Amino acid sequence: MQAARWEDLPGWDEDDPTPAFTAFLASCLTLHKQALWQPVCLAAQMADASSPQSVRAWFKGQFQPWVMVNADGSRTGMITGYYEPVLQGSRKPSRQNPYPVYGAPDDLITVDLSRIYPELKHLRLRGRLEGKKLVPYYDRAEWEQQESERLHKAIAWVSDAVELFFMQVQGSGQIALPDGSRMRVGYADQNGHPYRSIGRWLIDQGEISLDQASMQGIKNWAQNNPERLNELLNQNPSMVFFRELPLTGPGPLGALGVPLTPARSLAVDSRYVPLGAPLWLATTMPNSGQALAKLMLAQDTGGAIRGAVRGDFYWGSGIEAGNLAGRMRQSGRLWVLMPRSYMPTEGL
């Protein structure tokens, strides 16, 4: 972080920050437990939010902007998009819904080393016991080989393996059930293996071009090459496990533990950006040069979100949100808004 001026934030006077203010109040459900954020969360409860102008004035009075800078001194980074997919499925397996959505397995062990090594507070080790030894947990291909023994941990079943894969990448989703109702599922745990892009693998194999490496382009390739589907999906060893969540609120729960707000929640690398903090994002619309500058909230994280100037823009639920998220791979800049009492030596 480097200190910045409000005048540095492009488009600050054009954005209506009222939805972001509402999202910040949601962040305060968690932030109020931290001494740094208590005064500003208390002030938010009494703020005049009757107009965009009054909300802007409140943020300027409570916060100091800090520009995010990469390790090499650059100030731009990649901004991608994600969404909450809606899959067709059921609570029990059927011919139409043969693909299991797994809950967290009982033999997955998570190790938190932060009590011994505070500098590792953002890292978790995941593995399984082999005798008395902790070894890496099964990757996607290894898990596939023992699926028949794991089916009792399925919390739902869906109709499309590729859609299920992308729901794992997104970290949450909704499942449309045969009776017309829906169930929402969210991130429960992960197998500890790093995320690897299947789009990049397809490019490296010469199967698709760079401009085809969108979510829709990958789906088209999978549809045309069903015999190679497992080969494709297993290029990403990472697996996400789910839990059922209440179908309430504007979106699924993010890493902060509050519902995500469409077009206002951003997934960040929490090693650099404190979860819950407001941010100013300056980027462009998906696959476009049209400016996209707005006040966001750092309310989520992601396995592929690494770096100080790196964000994942939550677009919401459904097909249109998915189209926007799938096309978004833009260059952008980030400013974090910290309480005026914050000093960089305090850390995050």
C-alpha cells in the first residue's frame, strides 16, 4: 500500500456508492470485532445515506485511500470475473442427473500453522493420514478413481460435468430441482492442490486459440470432444467441496462470511487486502474498452486470486452474469480505503 489522494481515484464522482455502502454495512457484521474497524462501523450505522453525494462525503470523511502496488513497483494487475451458476439437478441420482456434488470428506485434514508461525496466517495445509504420516490429499484424478466409495458424501446430483467443474471454480452455485425449487451450495473446503487453468492447457495443446479461451469456448470444446472430457478436467488437480446454504440474501456467502452483492463484491488476495475493506476499482467492462470504475467491497477470496493488484469481480447469478464473468480478463488498478486511524506498520 502507498498513500494516495482522493483526486487519484478515476471516476469517483460519477459512481453511486449507495449499494457499496449497504455492502459495507454487511461487512461490518464481521469487521466490528476488530478494534481498527469498530469506530467506522459504528459511524456507518448513523451515517446520512440519503443521496449519493452524502454517501461519498461519508466515505471521504472516514477513510484514507491507499493505492495497491505490485512487488515490481507496477500498479496494474488482472481483473477477472466470477458468478453464481445455476445448474439443473436433484437431491438424488438419476439418469438425467448422474454427476455428484460432494460435501467435505471425513478424511480431509486441515492444518493451521498460524499459532506457531504467525507469518503463515493466510496459509492452510490440507492432507490425509496414511498411517501416522500426513500426506497430500487426493487430487482430482485420484478422487475420480475412488468415486464409488465416496458417493454417500454427495449432497446433490447435477446434469452436466462441465457445469459442475465451473461451479467448483466459482466456489458456489444454485441447483434447480425438479419440483421448481432451488438449493444454494457454497464452498465448504478444498483438497489442497493448486488451481490450474484448463483453458491454458487447451491453448498449450493447440486445441483452441487464445481468443477462444473463454468459459463458453471451453464448454464448446468439451461438447465436441466428449471422449476427452476427463483428460481435460483432470488437468486441474484442485477440487472444491460444497455445503448447502440458505437461499436468502443477494448472493452466496463469501470468505468474509457475509452474502456477496452483485457488481459490488470483489474477491482479493487477503495477504495484501484486508477482507471487508472498501476498495476503488478502475478497470474496463468485459472484453471492452468501456470504463468500469466503482466502489467495491473485499468480501471474498479465490484459489487463483494471487497478488496485490488482483481482483475477481462478482457479477451475480444466472446466464447473463456468467456471460460477463466468462469474458472478463481486464487490466485494472485498485485503491484500498482504510480507516483514517490506520498506520501501515499495523499490518492487515
